[in-house]
Amino acid sequence: MHVTKEFKKKTFLKQLLLGLHVSNSISNPISIQQRKNSIKLSADLAMAFARGRTHWTHALITKLGQKEENKSTLKGILGRRYEILMARYSCPLLYQKVQRRKKSVTSYRFSYNAQKRRSSALKGSCVRVSPSVVARNLENRRTKVLKRLVPGGEFLNGSSLLSEALDYVISLKAQVDMMKSLWRATQVSSSSNVELVPSAPLQKKDASCTIANSEE
Amino acid sequence: MEDEIQPLLNPTTASASPSVATSGASFTALLGLPPNRAVELLHEPTFPSDPALVDRAARFSVFAAAAAASSAPSPEVSPPPPPPETAKKRKDGASTNGKAKVKKGKHAEEDTDGENKLPYVHVRARRGQATDSHSLAERARREKINARMKLLQELVPGCSKISGTALVLDEIINHVQYLQRQVEYLSMRLAAVNPRIDFSGLDTFLSATTMECGRLTIGNAKVGTELDQQQQQPVWSEVGVSDSDQMNSTTNSKRPQIQLQQNQLQQFWHVDFLNTQNHLQPSVWERDTVMGSTAPHVQREEQHSLVGPGPVPLLAFDRVNPVAPPIQSNQQLKMEL
């Protein structure tokens, strides 16, 4: 475990930086929004790349690859796999199927709610629904939400959806940890750098120690 | 990518067979749960045989003997394509129930010849339950789902106390949304911090770890014409030096401070990083020849670093400025992140 997680972290970071390089070289992002988006994009792609072959990674990469502006970053990170993946997953039919399914889902929910409203209006009191039905409905609703959240989850069922969600949660956690440490590292270096230059050795030592203490 | 992950995953699985990264194996690899515990989660407590195989068997137990082999591998998680497996269900004495007590629980048997043999899953009907194939299949499927839910419950904090599928799903959804929002937030913060998204200091760190270099130049792959102002801070480079015991360079008054910073940084980075690094010689750190005279050289390095991903290192390795004593000048270096 230790080895694999560590390996993933390294790969993740490498890919992240690569992506950042590429995205930065292409256009000079002006606004903070753009910067944030490019960072996020690189991070997501790096995570998906580092994870390897799973449903959600493929789905995520495909989804991100649909947009035009992300293609260069994708190319940078994925390298030669980019063409393979794009060729395999770029069929428009799949995308249309997704759209159609989404529509059917929403329409189903809408009709279900309408039905409930109608029946309650008729009876004038609370609708008698058996608890198992209630539980099942709740579960179905939650499953649909989960399907929306996990990339590529719309096509998965039941246990596979859960396993993909599990995998996704793990990678998200790893991603958050990595970005946090990245953030902390930049903080440390920038603050310690400021201390470093003008003052005397003793002071520097104190400053660095306090920084260490505050961080920990 | 998959090739790299596969050998790493294999030694971590509990079973002797280099099994398919079954969900149990891969998740334990990811989760860090001891395989035994994950297996316990995944299975009935009463089975005898190899955990990973039983996991595999349980997963495939819903499939009829004939048709399933093709569909089985498709949603699978990990690198090595699973060996073609079929699971066979056998109803045990369905017809002759009468007084015969039916054993509880499932167990799996395995052909011990190797991974290519087909394991058969004998699913026995429990006492007082229907024994037709549909309900068996359904039961197996339900147990699969429950097993996954248990794993998810372990993962999401605060979920183990909740009972009931819907609420647990709720928690999981909240957790996923929370993590996604955190990613956005962190990326916003990172964007706010850096005027340019380059993290060039980290380049050295990474290349140090991945390339096992003896000498490297710190490439400023920065867009724009501000190369003059940007110089590398050797602190970053020294993050790559693990344990800081190999400072054999000229002992300077500046060194101790750098070492202190390095210790801080060591705390901040995950320990994983530092443990895997190769010991680099600190005398290696050379300031990049940023000053105007070598601008074209830097440009070339930029192009190098941007050309290809994968094996191409982020930095170009170069023998420029072999021994310029940059150490005294470190103080003036400011890192531009």
C-alpha cells in the first residue's frame, strides 16, 4: 500500500506540474479564474492519469477532452495515449446517449413527483406509501445523485457504481492531500524566503523555528 | 502506466496467486487495510479458502456458467486483465430438501493449478430460503452491494455508526461533494498565491527524485521575459536531499539556515516523498544561468521541457557552469513561484 500510494503521489505531482507548464505556456492566463481553472484541470488530469485504468478515469478524461480549450493540456499530460483515448471515446453517439438518458431520468423524477402530488391532492391527507417503497425511493434518488457526481457513473449499476465511487473517493482524498501539501510548501518557502534575506543568522533561526511550530 | 502499477499491486495482495487485482486486493492496496480485514468485510465469516479467490468468486457468483465470462472483466478495476473465469452455481439438494439440513454460507473451491483455472463457486442455499437461481443470484448481488457499502462506510468518516443504505449513501454523496469543493478551493488558493503557475522550484525537486541526477541545472520554464528577476532558491532543491546528512559541500555560514529550512520542509512534505529519494549531492545545486548572457540557452531548455511528457524530464540536464560557487549567492536568490 505504502509503495503504491507513494508512487501515485509522485506521478501525480509530476503530471500536475507538466500540465501546469503546458497550460501556462500556451496562453498567459490573466484572470484568477483562468488560473484556477487551469490548475484544477491539471490536477484532475494528473490524478486521473496517475490512477490508471478505471471507469471514472476514462470518463473524466473524455469529459474534459470534449472541450476545446483543454485539449492542449490533455495532450501534454497524456502524451501518446491522448490520440488513442480520443479515438476510442470520441464517438458522438455515446454522448447523445448520455443526454438522452439524463432527460429520461429527470422526466421520470418529475412524473413521479407529479404523481405523488396528484395522489395526495386526491386523498387530502398523507399518501400511504409502504416503508419499503419509501426506502427504495430514497435509495434510488441517492443513487442517481451519486451517478451524477462520480464521473462516468451514469452507466454503472449497483455494485460497480459503488466500487467506482470508492475508488473515486480515495483518489480525491489523495488529490486533496497533495494539493494541500503543495500549498503548504509554497507558503513555507515564500515566508521563509522573506525572512531569510535581510536579517541576521540568529533571527533567521528563530523565524524558521516559529514557522515550523506554527505550521505543525 | 498499468504495467507499473501491476507489479506494485501484486506483492501487496494477500494471496499467493498473482490474482487479478480483485476489488479486495486493489482496494486494500489503496486503503491500506490489512487484507484480512478487508476480506472479512467482504465475505461471510465461514469460508475456508483463499481470501482473494473467494472475493473473486463472490463477485462472479451471479454469472451463469456459460455467458458470463465475457461480461465479467469489463467493469473491472485494475491492470492485468482478469483471467477468464466462470462461476458455477450449484443448487444443493434443492429437490431433496425434506429433512436435509442445508449448510449455511457459501464457500468457494479452487483449482489449485494456477490462475487460469476456473474457480467454481458453490453457492448453497441457506436454511429456510428459496433455492431457485433467481433468488440466489439476487442474494449474491445484494451481498456484493453490501460488501461495497461496508467498505465505503469505512472510508467515509463518521459513517460507520449509521445504519441503513440510504443514509450511508447520503453521507457518501456529501463526502464526495465536500472533496470536490475542497479541490476547487485549493486550486483557487494556489492560483491566488502564484503570479505564474510554474512551480519551478518543484521541478528540481521532482527531477531530483525521479531522475537520480548527479548534476542538474534548474530550468526556469517561465513564460515571459522576466527571466532576469527570477532565480531559483536552493531551498527547493534541498528538499530533495533526504536526511540532510550529506552536506559535503563547502561549509558556509549560510548552510545552517538552509538546512533549517530544509528540515521544516521535510516536515511539511509527506514523509513518503523524502524516503524515496536518492541521495543527491548538495554541491550539485547550480544556479541557472539566468542572467541575460545565457537567455537563449534558457529558452532552449524551456522548449526541451515542454516538448514531451513522460520520460522527458522537466528539466534539461546540463553541464553548464560546473562549479560556480553559487552557495554564497544563495542568499540573494529569491524564489519565484
